[in-house]
Amino acid sequence: MTEIPEHLLKRAQAAKAKATGEPAPAEAPAVVAPAEAAAPAEAAAPAPVVEAPPEPVAPYNDAAASRKKIPWWAAGALLLLPIWAISYVGTLERPPQEATGVLAEGAQVYEARCASCHGATGGGGSGYAMADGEVLSTFPSAADHVVWVARGSDSFGLGNSYGAPDRGRIVQGGMPGWADVLTTEQLIGVVLYERAALSGSDEDAALAEALDHAIEVGDLDLHGHLDPATVTADEVEAILDSVAHDDGY
Ligand code: HEC
């Protein structure tokens, strides 16, 4: 029997091991042995079949692999989370400002729609002053005041008179009509605000209170709009009187 050179033998073993998938027990350590590697014959040897050492596991991966899994009840808690979130946000929302009342609503309207021309405190600007009884002199009647604000300059017609006859007001233009923009409640509110808050009329403050009461108990609903084309002082008077007499005003 001829001697098979050892390196050929090993090569055959290695090839066989590779083909069958079985490790070649005797061969593996030999391949990595430095002495063998240094041998010139080894240069032709197949790639070492040494298994690569396991990749080092990063600490963050290691933690993920070794920590406890999510407990069973967490799934239920997660499902409830959106429901909780929605109801929680609901509690954060301010309730609609119910308790504001007609005058407070009028104050908001005045600030947003009127102050730019009549002054923040009613001192006047491009429009007349509303403070210090000025507007009460023009409109002794709240109903006439409401009709003016509802219709504005154009609807009254340039050159026509408006307000109390002895006041001598002539329409010069520039006052918008508001009936289409503001609800009846807002209109009456801003007029009473001008009269009570800016011009100091106690009578109109009492009227505003009476309106608040009637609205609160459901006797009065002013969510509609006055028709600027047809609104009359009588129509407005009827609304104001409906609450005024109830409260002895
Ligand atoms: C764009 C400017 C402007 C805005 C905004 C404005 N007004 Fe006027 N307002 C005027 C002018 C100008 C007059 C005079 C109109 C005229 O002579 O035709 C006037 C007149 C008036 C008068 C009569 C005053 C008097 O003594 O003769 C009242 C009351 C009044 N405005 C209330 C309001 C209210 C209430 C608002 C807000 C809802 C408002 N105005 C918004 C310009 C404005």
C-alpha cells in the first residue's frame, strides 16, 4: 500500500467533511495549528472550516434578549390607552362659557367688531364716542340703538337723520350694518354693553340682567338674526319688553 502524503489525506478528509456537513474532527484543530499553517503544503489546503466565533452581542441587544417579555396584562392596558387618552383630553377642554351673560358677550363683540372705530373704552375714533353718556344722548331708546347697529349707515341712507331729533345726527357713512353678522343676542348684547358698561346706564344693566335670566330659564331664544331690511324699533322693543316687565324693570 502506497503511503498517501498526510497533507493529501487531510485535504480529502476536509473535502468530505465539507460535502457531508460533518465536521472533520481530527482535521479542524490541525488546520488552525500554527505549525501546520506555516507548512508550505498547507497553502493549497481549502479554506479553513473553523466556525467563526459568535459575533459579540451588543449590550443593548443583549439586554433585549435577556430581559423579561411584556407581561400578559400589558396588552389589555395598551388597548385601553387610547380610550383613556381621549377621555383625559376631554377633561382638559374648557366647558363652553355658559355663564358669560349678555353683557359679557357684548363686551367680546365690541372688542372684536367695534373698538377699532369707536375706541377700546368707547372714547371714539373714526366713529363717535360711546362713553360718558354720548351714545345715550344719540339713542335715548335702546331699541332705536339696536336698529341703527343692525342696519348701519348705508341702510339708513346718506344725508338722512338718525337718533334723537335734538341730537341732530345726519348719516355721513362709514358705519357697517351688523344684523347679518351678529345674532340677535350679540346685537342686543353689544348695544347694552355700549349703554351700560361704556356709558354707565344702570337701566340698561338691569335690562341685560333680565335678558340673562330669561335666556337661562329658556323663555327667550335670540340665536336668530334680525332682518336688516325690515327690522323696526317696535320689533326690538317687543323683545326687550318681554323680559323687562317680568322682572319689574
Ligand atoms: C369701520 C368703522 C366702524 C366700525 C367697525 C363700527 N362703527 Fe359704529 N360708526 C362708525 C361711523 C363712521 C359712524 C357714524 C356713521 C354715519 O355718520 O353714517 C358710526 C356710528 C355709530 C353709532 C352712532 C353713534 C352716534 O352717537 O351717532 C353707534 C351706536 C355705533 N356706531 C355702534 C357701533 C357698534 C355697536 C359697532 C360694532 C358692532 C360699530 N359701531 C362698529 C364707524 C364704525
